[in-house]
Amino acid sequence: MLAWVPFLHIYQPPGQDPEIVRQVARESYRLILDLCERYPRFRASINISGSLLEQWEADPECAPLIAGYRACVERGQLRLVGSAMYHPILALLPEHERERQIDLHDRICRRLFGDAYQPYGFFAPEMAYDRALAELLERRGFQWIMLDEAHLGRVPDATKAYRIRGTSLYAVVRNRTISKTFPPEYIVDHLHTTLKDTPYVITAHDGELFGHWHKDDQGYYARAFESPDIRFLTVHEYLGELTEVVEVEPEQTNWEAVTHDLARGVRFALWSHPDNEIHRRLWQLADCAITTLAEYPDDPGYAAARAHLDRGLASCSWWWGSDLKLDVVANEVWSPDMVERGVKELIASIRSLATLPGEKKIEAEKMRTDLLFALWKKHWSKEREK
């Protein structure tokens, strides 16, 4: 019997259009709850981003989802993990910002899920990992982190427990090939062929794949979740079955990493590419905001400034400014409007400080102006070339 260990990550960026959140809720987030109800054998580990929870809570149409997910967690069908509140790239932030984002996520999950929230595991947004993150998570009491084959540098042996060298933290490594398909279909179609001698399959992907990005019109949910040849495990349960432990030193990278970038030493191409001017200018403004706020903790506008900065560090601004193709048939990841959304939060954090000298605010405004000029210059150049 194949043991399937599913991991789902659901997220919407801060400030997302409420109608988009509602649409994805109708198509995907409710579907996940329906699947849990229809198929009691189905079990999964899940990260519900604090950013998404915040938006559910504020929207009367989405708010009932919280109780639905809490019920699934309380009966053990879904297992929540820790993460970062607004989906920043933790590996690119200073430690105090990493800690804050983890604390904010922890706080909202404990408030909404109570004792049902027992985060043994951790999901780093975009699986962006570095050694310092492993050490931080160990100090905070986490037992495992979800990673990708790129971190291991090879296809994992899912019968072995990979422990990060020098720590007590386990690296649970997803099968990238299956995770990038529609897993219920792939697993059902290969169950008695290429997977017939496979004891464990670990998948990890955006939960929005279920219903929003992919419509199951061939009944693969039922065929997978009712199959007598498939059993389901949460990650915690999966680790409890393993006996052989192998020490590893994961690569500093992310779940979208490609070989040619890693060969050039580019670890986070979609968020900090050395050839990307937009990335460089975004980080210049973000670093300015982080440094400035740290110097003005007693400012009367600090709370507002801090809230803007927390949201402004969301990974989406960098993602949409990457101008990279994720595969040969896709369009470039590019949206100046999405980049500008993050820029507005970052500059608002600096503007909110009442006692910050005017010349420092002017320096930040110039960074913003230069960034936006570079952003829209590039955009209209791309449009002209079409």
C-alpha cells in the first residue's frame, strides 16, 4: 500500500482584491473542506497563511471558513504548521524580521484555532531556506521543515528521515515531479506501474491547485481518496514511521530553483536576482524601512509604520518584478501594479514616523521615485517590443 503524505499551502497576498479572495474561497478553500468531509480517510498537513486568515476574518462571506478548518484540525484530518505571517522570503531578511513574521503568524493561528494549533512543522514561504533559518526554527521548538529536492541536490529516499546536520530539525523533502502535476491524477495513474513499489510519496504544493487552478472533471479526487491501495499520513505521522536517520546539509535555495541558476550561485532568482534592477531597488527601499524603524521604536507613529512594513515585506512584489519564465510555455512573471502595491506599503512605513527628520524621508522618497521610474520604464519598453 502506498502512503501518501500531502502538504497544502494556501495564501493570498496582503491587500488582495476581496473579490479574488472570495472567488478562490468558492473554488478552492471550500472544496478542500468538502473533500475532508466527503473522504474521511484523507489527511494532510496544511499551512494557512496568516495573511489569508486575516482576510477571511474581515470578510463575512469567508469568515465561516475559519470554523470549518478548525473543525478539520480538531478531528486530526488537517495538521497546521508554523510559517511567516505575510509570506516574506525569510532567508533574505534579518533575524529580528524573521522572528517577528513567525510570531505574527503564530499569534493569529493561536487566536483562531486555540489548542488545535500544534505546529510541529514549519513552512517557509516559497520554501526559501538557509542555514540560519534551520537554527532559528530549532531554537523555537519546531521539529521539521518542508523542503524541495533542490535543497537536497537529488531525488530523496522517502523511507529515510533527513535530519539537518548539527540540529534536531528534520527536512521533509517533497517529490518535485509529482508535486508539480495534479497529484491525485498522477498517483492514481501510476499507482500500479512506476509507483507500485514506492512506500511513501510526499507532495507539497499550493492548495489553490485544488479547484482554482485545476478542475477535476475526471473524478480523480474520488479515485485517489477512496482507493484501498492508498493510505494518508500527516507529516508528523510519517516521520513517526521512519527508523533510519540520515544527516544532510540542505542547499540555500527555494522550491522554484532551477539548475542553471544554482550553477551560477543565484539562490533566489525570483526575489533577489543579481541582474534585476527592480529587485535591487526594492531591497534598497525595504532595507531602508527596516533600518529606519529600528531606530525609532518610540515614535508615536511606530505601530502604523510597523504594520505597513510587515505587509510590505510580502514576497509578491519581488516575484512580480522578476520578469522570469517559470517554464518554457509560460509568460514572464511580470506585473508593475503588483510591484507598486508593495512599494506603497514600504514607503508608507517611513512616512508614518512622525519624528523622522525630513531629509531622511526625502531620501526614502527618492528611492521610491527611482524605483517606480525604473519599473514603468521597463514595463513600457516591454510593451513597445511586443
